[in-house]
Amino acid sequence: MIARRRLRSVGIIGLLLAVVLLSGCYFNIFQTARTVGAGKVAISVGSGVVSITVGQNSSLVFTPQARLTVGLSDSVDLGVQSGVMIGSSGQPGFLGAIGDVKLALLQDSETFSIALGIGGGYSPGLLGWGVEGAIFLDSNITFLPLYAVYRPILPLSGTTLGVIHQFAGGLHLDLSDSARILIEVDSWNGVLGGGISLDVRF
């Protein structure tokens, strides 16, 4: 009797995990158009949250994430991001890992910044293996510290090719010359989420 209950519990947890994986838990973007600078390193830690609905049931999934960025030059960054997802069961699952390169087209600390990015890796947000692009736009005006990002995602693991769209926007709040907080709201293929991240440069 106890063995059947355990087997049933494991089955239910496995089913919930599969549903979460197929429902599109994704990386928050947690990036702006700003590059870190030649020879500098930035570490970002944060967490997103997304509400997953299956039938009549809804649950929150938390996605703690970390990002490492290296400045190859003043206008080119190389980054890698990974994390976990934690559903209502409390069991963590691998969120995947993605790498990307960002190229700054315009960096004006008093007006606007614009950058382009390209990357890829493995993640439920990429539906397995996939590639992605990114367009970053920052407002650096003191009283309007906003950023916006559009990320087209091309999954490579499926039988048909189709683009997934991710939009994000938020506030980049400077704590000092080397630290800031990003507060983000995003939409991944129509699934709404949000999160907060601390970004520190060395």
C-alpha cells in the first residue's frame, strides 16, 4: 500500500514537471543595452516568476537565475545564463543554459542606448535547443530609467520551424557606478511573467 502511494506521488510529480517543462518556463531577459566595458566582468543574480495554468489549476513557478558577462571590448559583451525552476512541489528542475553576444550600436549615458544580441543554447523557453536574437533599447534619462527588449526565438528541436516572441520592459535603477537593480515584466509567447535582478560589475 505504501509503495503504491509513493509510486503514485512520484508519477504525479513527474507529470507536473512535464507540464511545467512543456508550458514554457523561460529565462527572464535581465539585460539592457548597456555593455559592461572592456576587460570588466558583471554578475547578475535574480529570480523570475510565472503563473502556469493547466485546465482549472494555476500555480506559480519561480525561476532563480544567474548570469556572467565578460566585456570583450567597450561595445561587445559575451554572456552565459543558467538557472533552475521551482514549482509548487518544491522540487527544482534545470532551466537550461544559454550563451549570447551583445553588440552596442549606441551608448549615450545621458540619452539612449541601443544594442543587438544573438545567442542560443538549451532551455524549456527555447523548447529544447534553439537560437535567439535580441534588440535592446534603454532610456538613460535620469527621471526615466526604462529599458525594453524584443527577443525572437527560433526553436531547433521541433519538427516545424516557428518563431516565438518574447518582449520585456522594466526599470534599471542604479545603486552605484557598479551596481544596479533590474525590475522586469515580460511576455513569452503570450505567457506573462516578471522578476527582479541585482547586477554588479567588477
